[in-house]
Amino acid sequence: MTKPSILVPAAQLTKSPVNVRKRTDPRADAELEASIAAHGLIQNLVGVPVSRKKGHYRITAGGRRLDAIHRLIEKGMLPPDHEVPVLILANTKDGREISLAENYDRLQMSPAEDCLAFRDLIEIEKRTTAEIARRFGLEERFVLGRLRLANLADLIFAALEADEITLDVAKAYATTADTARQTAVWEALRDGYSRDNVNEIRRALTGYSYRADDPKALLVGRDAYLEAGGRVEDADLFSTAADERWIDTHILDELAEAKLAAQAEAIREREGLGEVRVIAGERVPYMDTYMLQPLAGAVEPLTQEQETRKQEIEAEIAGIERLAQDEAREPEGDEGQRYADLHAELRTIAERAPMIDAEQKAAALAYVVLAPDGTPQVHHQLYVAPVSLERGDEDDGEDGEAGDEAHEPVAVEEAAPAMTQRLREMLAMMKTQILAVHVANDPTFALDLGIFIMVDRECRYTPCNIPSDLHASQPSPLLADFKPDTPAAAQWAQFDEALDRSWINHIAIEERYGAFCTLTEEARAAWLGWAIARTLHAVPDSGEGADLLNHLGRKLGIDVAAWWRPTALTYFDKLTKPGILALFEEIGGEELRVRYSGSKKHDLAASAERLFGGDVVIEPEIQERALAWLPEPMRFGAAQKDVEPENSDPEEQDVAVTSDEQSDAEIGKGLQQAA
């Protein structure tokens, strides 16, 4: 099909119209041109002879390469007589097919292969990124980006190599060079719905750093941050705008808190405020203010001039409205705009902001926050400062008479120094550590506290801010629209109604806790069983966690048949007629199946309910099997004591069985007592 390749001057080569590649890309063409200039033509062209023009050829495969060579000759980067290797086709009719084969069969390198190749050029051949970019016609930023990808955490790069993640996902992880941070986010997201969400990945990564235009960063300043030992990460190589990241967040937090606290004290003195608290952010968290009372100022009465102007506006508005009632009248001038302007002016007079006087300010609590440009400013809402009961305010005598100490002058303490939010949080953490150690070393106290936290959350309709993550929330039902009326459901309702709820209606949480702790041990134990039992999830027999539920049922020695019998609603209506008849045959043989085979589906389900519920007069052995029968998903499986272990001593096995039976009996007895 081909002849040996020959060297042909580029001036004697032209592109053939049968070349299948019609579209081109200026950027890709520039990269190809730079590569040929640096490395020469690595792959020969394919062409056919031009009839009646000896030594001239039309290129059927390699047209882009030929164009790049012609451009390099025009730019003087290659000599005018530059020769190109050309593979000559023996049959000129094969040109289009060869062109298609060369373009169609080409396999693009994967991004992972690109990354490793660039990294090897840098590390092994000691090339610079600028040199590689120039020789391949690329932007240096592109080469740097591929190098950043090559240095991804091993788990993430392996996923890129295996095509488990896309290039965009890999770029999202590469926005930081910190592989430990990459790995932490990868582990957190890899099994969730956000594993391929580029924005969520970037958001998780940036949670470990601050942008250079964050209000905290603008407040502190880059020089102060670097001087304190803070590090700045390289700009994001995969976004168009330069985006600097400050990765030592604890350093920036401490600098911002200290600087803001100093400036907040100056603001307090300047504004005449009683107390200020600092928030190194743009908004005040809800939990910081939900117990505080907003400070409401008084609206000053209108001046005589404002009152007069208000009456004039109202009179003019009324006049315009009267004229508008005349449908035959044509509006004069810009009457509609005048009407709107009057209403706007009236609002400015009537809707004036309340004024807070100096005396109110002196007793007010204010928050100092950061504006978007990093400037400290007073939050728009002031609050009534919490009042603590001082010793001098207490009644020391009877019938309104104070003791002798009341006549002594009370020393007025200076205002406490303003604390930064970070300092308050540090103190809270250390205080809670002390409390946690003491709770952990008092199991009885911990048990009462744990029960109370779980049940108090679930027994109140209003939000309850308990400082704990302990929950006993009831899971969503597997089937929201199905509430079977079963003996177990009735027993649970009876158990729930019997719980001692005398402690619930106290308003303050500490009062509820105190009342709960005064309940009898049996009452508190019942609440514990209620809290834990209601958290169990309904899991289909083959679902994850079903094995544990089956194990618990075996350990408790539950006789499911005594608690549940199949009914038409809960079981038989969901089966086909042949399926129901097969159950009849299973417990009573062919004769029983034939006896009911003429029934319609609805009647058959009702008959099955009566038969398996023991309400049909039938042979005793059939009735016994019917009352013991359970569908497999309703069974807890064979108990461990029924499974004979291999190579075991029969005497030891008998001892183990007796122990298990005793344990199950004790558990069952405990449940009956709790109920």
C-alpha cells in the first residue's frame, strides 16, 4: 500500500482536499508549531504524487504539521529548502482512508500521563517549567498546573489514573498543595453525594484557610501575618483570578482577635457604650444574642416644621386623589411622579429611626464586627446589658431593713476588660474539660445526665438548647403511610403512657433536670429504655445492620409468633393467589391447598388470616404448624445456643446453653418489669 518514505522540500508539498480533518484550533496549532520548532518533525507525512508535476506531492495525512512547517519557514525559523519526510502511497485512491485511519486511531494521553511526563522532565532531565512551556507551545501556568496535579495526595492521584475521578475533580483538590488537607477532605467526601461536586470540594478545602481579601486578612494585613510566621499558599493554578490563601488560620485568628479587641475598646469609649464584645466576622451569630433583649430607642416627636410639612403633603396627596376620580380629566404634566415623590417624602417624616440617648448607650451592650473591607464597626443592633446580682442589691435584713453592712459604701469595681470571642471560647473549652473529667468519673451521675439529655430533647415542642450532642431521635419510618395495628404497637403505646412525665412542664432546664433526678430509679430506667429503643431503625432483612438486629432479638429470646401473626393487611394481601395457596400446602399438604383453591384472592387472604391466627377449626397438627409459621424476614434467625460448635465438649456446651438461657430469661424479666 505504501512506498518507502523520502525527503521532500516543504515548498513542493500541498495539502490534499481528501484530508479528513477540516477543523482546526489556533491554540493547538500554536502548540504543534512550537513542538516542531523544538523537536523537529517526529512523525512523517503521508502523501500521493501530483500528476504531471514531478517531485510534488499532495499530503493526505499530516496537513496540520505541514501548515506548521510552512509557517515556521515564513517566520525564518526553518530554511526555505527545509526537507520533510513523506511516506508515499502506491495507490492514490487510498489517500482518504489513510487520512481517516491516522486521525481516527489516535489515542489521547490521559491527564495523569501528562502530569507524570511533565514531572519527569523537571525532576529527571532538570528542565525548567518555562523551558517546557516554550518547547511545547504552552502557557507556563498550564505546566505548573500539571505539576501540581502530579503532586496530589497518593489516593487522589491513583483515582485520577484509574479514571475514578474527572480532571475537574482533581483540579479542585489541587487548589491546595497541602496533601494532608487533600487527604482529609477526600476521606470526608469520598463516600458521600458531594464526592464529585467541585464546588463542595473547594469549599471544604478553603475551610482550612482564609482568602487574602477576607475581612480578617484585611484587618491584620499581609505584612503582620507573615511577620508572625504565617504562610501564604501559591495562587490557585486552576482559576482565572489570582487567589491567595493564608493557610495558618490560627495565627490569623489570634492576630485579628487581638487587633479587633484593642480597636473595640477605643470604639466603646468614643461611642459611650457600656460594654462591647468583639466578633471577628461580618455577622453576629444567633446563639450569641438569642437570650439578649434588643435595646429599643424612642422616636422623637415631630418638630413644628415637620408637622406643618406633613399636613401640607397629606393635603396635596388628597387633592391629587380627588382629581384622579374624574375619569374624563386628563392628567397634567408629570402628576404620577409628583404623587410618588410626595409619598416618599411623607415616609421619611413618619418612619424615622428611634433615637438612643447617651444614658441608654452607657448601659448598653454592643457588638463590634468587621465590615467587608476589614474595618471594625458597631453592629446596628444594641442590646440591654445583662445585669448580674451584686452583693449590695441583696436584702440583708427582715421587713425591708438592711443589716449594718448595707450602710457601708460599696466599692465600685472598674469595668471588666473586653474579652475577645476567641478568649471566651478558649475559657469555655477548658471549663468544659474540667466538667467532663468529673462526669466521666461518676457513672451514676453520668447515667442520669445522659438519660435526661436524650429524653428532654424529645419531650419538648419548643427548641431546647442543651449543650450536648447526645440525641435519641426517632428515625423516619421506613414506610411513612403504613401504621400497622399490632400487639407490639399497642404495647409500646401502653409503655409510653405509663412513663412518669411529672418533670416535663418545668420552664427552666435546670428545674427540669432537678425534677427528673428526683424520680424513682424504676422511672428513670423506664425513660432510658424508651430513649434507646425508639432510636432503632427498621432494616429490611438483607440490609446493612440487619445482622445486629437479629442478634439482639436472639439474645432477648423473643418469640415473634407470640407477638405477631400475619393478617390480610400486613401480609396476605401483598401475595399472589398461588403464593397464598403454596403456604396452605406448606402447613397442610396438597389436600388443604385444594380445599381453598376455588376461593377468590380477597376471600383467600381473609381465610389465610383466620387460619394462621388460630381462628379456624382444623386438625390440631395443622393448627400448631400454622400458629408457629412465620415469614423468613420476620424471624430473628436461629439462636446461637441452637448452633453446635465444632470440636466442642458436650458437657461444656450444656453449661453454655444453660448460661445463655438464664441470661435471656433475666433480660425478658427485666423488660416485663419496665413495661
